[in-house]
Amino acid sequence: MAQYNHLPVFQKTYLLTVEMYGVTSRFPRAYRFTLGEKLKALLSDPSPFYFWMIRLKQYCHALLSLWLWALFRFTSALPLLR
């Protein structure tokens, strides 16, 4: 069976979860069992985080490609402007 405990992403997710449990225990009583439980449930299933990290990576790649394309077009047009 694969070992995942040594992966940095697992360790950081675990530390974030432990920290969030401490933070939510100090919530006012009115929010502890509503907002606090929702935050704990969100952290117990990290797959939405991974989904958004992949989407962010794709977005940044597309943005960088667009920026490089615009830079190339602008620099190739500079001799024409002189």
C-alpha cells in the first residue's frame, strides 16, 4: 500500500486541519456548531482544494501564454514604430 504520510501536501493539510480545529473551538457558541462544523467538514475532504489548485495552475498557464504572445507581438512591432 502506498505511503502518503511523508508527502509535504499531506503534512501541511494535516497541520491546517489541526489548527482549524483549535480555531473553531474558540468560536462563539452561536457559530461553533454552524460555521465551525462546515469548516471542519470542508477540511476533512481536501479534494475541493486540489480541484481549485489544478484550475488555478491552468489559469496561470493560460495567462502566461497570453502575456508571452502579447510581448512577442509588441516587440516584433517595435521596429515598425521607429
